[in-house]
Amino acid sequence: MWVTADCVDLLYSRPVIDNVVDLTSPVPHRKVSGHFDGTEKRFNFYFPPKGQWEGRFFHLVYPTQDEIATDEAVSFGVASGAYTVQTNGGGGYRVDAAAAKFAKAVAASYYISPEPIHGYLYGGSGGSFQTIGAIENCAGVWHGAVPFIPGVPTSIPNNFFVRAMARFVLEDKAPQIADAVRPGGSGDPYAGLNNVERAVLLEVTRMGVPLRAWEDYKYLLGLHDPQGLLGFASVVQGLDPTYADDFWTKPGYLGTEQSALGDRFRAAAKPNNRWSLALASYHRHQVPKRPGFYAWDHLRGPDGRPIYPQRPIEIGPLISRGAAGGGTHTGAIQGKIIVAANLLDVDAYPWHADWYSTRVRESLGQQRYDDNFRLWYNDNADHIGPRTARLVQSEGMLQQALRDLTAWVERGIAPARSTRYGLVDSQVRVPDDAAGRQGVQPVVELTVNGAAWIDVAAGQTVTFVAKVQVPPAAGKVVATEWDFDGTGNFTAWPFGGPRPMVEVSVPFTYTTPGLYFPALRATSQREGDPSTPFARVQNLGRVRVVVH
């Protein structure tokens, strides 16, 4: 559905304001609450004081959110000269477009301003579908967008079923794979695997599961909730009801394949798990007809045709279109975009962002692409935030992307360059140095006694040396924190004040034998402001210390 700044969506043509209140928490602002008459859709607008508004708004979308913005979102908006818009919109972008347009009218009245109002949409994971659908199919409603941790039309349900296959075959070997990819590990996750295990690890890697993410294998394999990776099973059962029967009875499926892997599936089969086992290889039978999905190339023969029988329906694009309001990820963006993706994301694989980047380049051409698109990768970050000591938060990059987007749209100031990276077997690899990597994230190089790992006696003092660099024009280091035990208990450490490059050398003595993964976490901030809570971009470096 095409939406313009002036069109009227009859379904959402009757906005009603239910309440207006001036609040002091989390920061002073005016909150306007309302709904669209005849619907269950509600909205909230959070307006900064008149002297702090700079003519813009930020607008978060996600399929299952309500209309209540977080304190952080409201505070960040006010600190950035923006009012905040949020709805309980559900899938698609129609209600959010209607709310954004109505909010402009309310803002113009409140601020008594005839000037154009610039809007910026953002959404992650499922919200990335809505964000991309909106910025491709709306003109004049929003001027820019930040899709983060983005999905693509093949992501759901395949990404989860791929991990289910990894769990079925590799759960017992996951600890040794994790050790291989940890700092100071062998670097060879395939060592010690038999032929079946090696083949499956290679398959899921080529599908996009980040190899380094195996360090947190319990999340990758869904071991905390074994049914969590099968959350879309009912969708497949409804749209492709004969799949399980075909899997166990027809040629071309692992249920009948005469191979060691096929034997393993049949040996595990029980009356109550036939569907769950079958779904673990569903991706093999969902090879996209649409060109460009290179993560599936290993499932094609030399002639380009799928090597396994294909199902009569591709489920991923159906789910994607539903979430995106009918959008199909054409790349025909109607505003400027900065995409933020995480390199250890096992839910929305890192290659997704590269795939969409290519769609935009194909749609716009190279010059318009350069003038309207950026892709920033966030290392050492996963999909749902820092669960463990090895992960950093990604909100800071998102906030910086929104601020850079406003400067790009409103003042013509181009943001930091896209992250430089390469692709090998659907794995995104970035340079080791900040100048080569670009983007906005600092890079941390950490050694212990000059190496990535050491073996020392208890009571022996070791020396950590770290070098932190911020990419060109991306800001200054404003914080360094040490976690010598690798438990996630970071302690702030002085480093001499904000600057683009920091080098530190710290001695430390381990008194208790054990295996440690100490880390230095560094934070950069564009203006070099160590006191602000916003737009703080993190990264960390880690090493291995064995104490005997």
C-alpha cells in the first residue's frame, strides 16, 4: 500500500485525543495519548519542552509492542531535540503512518511552528520488516529510517529451524566447538568432529549461523527452551500440512535418505517428535526462487537447481510480507537509511544486512546508494542484548545512527562510512583495525604477556596491554572497564581522558587456579562526552588465561 504525506487512510482517518498531561519523569515533556476511532489502535506522543524541540521526531515500531514508549526512548528523544511517537500498531505500517501524520499536526499546533517536521522511523528484528516496508512504500511521512538487527524474506522460520538441526546433531559437541572459537582457542571448530558432524556444522555455517557465536552455544541451540526454536512449527503445519509425512516417506528427504545423517534421524524418531525432527531440515526444501540469496547456494547443484525436493510454498516471504505490510524488500527506499546489524546475531544472521544493502544498490544505482545508504556492523553483539560477559550492548550504535540520520537529512552532513567487510561461506568478516573497518564502533586489541593466551602459575603477575581505536570521525574513547575474571563484573579504569586512541598497560595477579577470559570493554561517544548516557558505542577485547 502506497502512503503519502497527504493521502487519507479511511481506516485511521479519525484520531481522537484522550488525554494530555505534562510530566516531569523521566524528563520534562508533554504526553498526548489517544486512539483511532473505530479501531483498537492507540498512540502516545511525547513532546519535549518548547525550547528543546528541534523540528523532528523519532518513531519506534515493533509488531507486538504497545503504545507506551520506554523512559530511555523518551529521554533520548528529548536529548536529541525530537518528540517520540509510539503506537500499538501490530504488523505493517498503516497505523504508524497515520499516527506520524497526526502527530505532525499536533506538534505544529503545540510548538506554533509552520516549519517542516522531519521524521525518523526505526525498528529491530520483527520491527525491521515494518521499518523497511514503510520506508519503501511511504513518501513524505518519514525522511529516514534505521532498520536494526534486520531480517529478510527468508529469515522466518528458516533461521530457527537451521539452529534446530545444529542442536539435533551437534549438541554433544557444542562445548568443544565453543572452546575452539573462544579467545586463545584452536580456531578450528571442525577438529574432533566426525564426518556427519562436520557436514552439519558446515551447512549451518553456510546458512549464516555465526561461527564465533558458538561460544554461547546454549542460546544458539535453544537449550534453555528446547521448543523455542520450533515456535513457527504451527505456521508450517498450517501452510504445508503434508511436509512431515513427505519427509518420512518420500525420496530426497532425510527421513528416507540412506546416509549416516538419515540413519540418525530415523533412530531418533518417535510418534510424538516426527514433526519437530522433520522441521530441522526444512530449510533444505525452501531454497528461494528469488535470486540473490547466496546463503542457499550450497543447496544448489552445478546447474543452479535445488539438490533437494522443494515444497509447493515458500513460507518465509509470506511471513515477511505480512510483517512488512505487503513490502517485499525491493530496496527502493524513499529516504535515507542507516542499517545497524550485529556480527554475533544467531536470530537475524549478519549476512541479512549485506543482502539488503545489495538490493538497495541494485534499485538506486551506485551514486544514489552512496548518497542514501549506510551499513554499520556491531561486533561482539547478539540479537537480544548482553546476556554474558562476552557481549556488548548495541543501543548506543542505534542512537548514534538516528542522530547521524538527522544531520544527513536536515543539514546534508554525511554519516560515517559503512563498515568494510568480506563474506566467506555467508560469514561476515571485518578488518582488525579501526581505520580499515570504518563504521562507528571502537576496536579493542588486547594481549596478555604479548599473546592471546597464556598458561601461568598462581601468584604470577601478568601484564595486559590494550589498544583502543575509534574509526575516523566517529568520536573519542570515553570509558575503559576491566573484567579480569571474565565474569561480567566490569570496573571502570582511568585512561587519561577522552581521545580517539587509547593505549593502556595493566598488571594483574591471579591467585586462584582456573580458566579465565579477562576482557577490556571500551566505550566511544561522538562528542567525547563521558557523562551522557546516550550514543555510547561499545566494544571489547578478550584473551585466555590458564592459571595452574
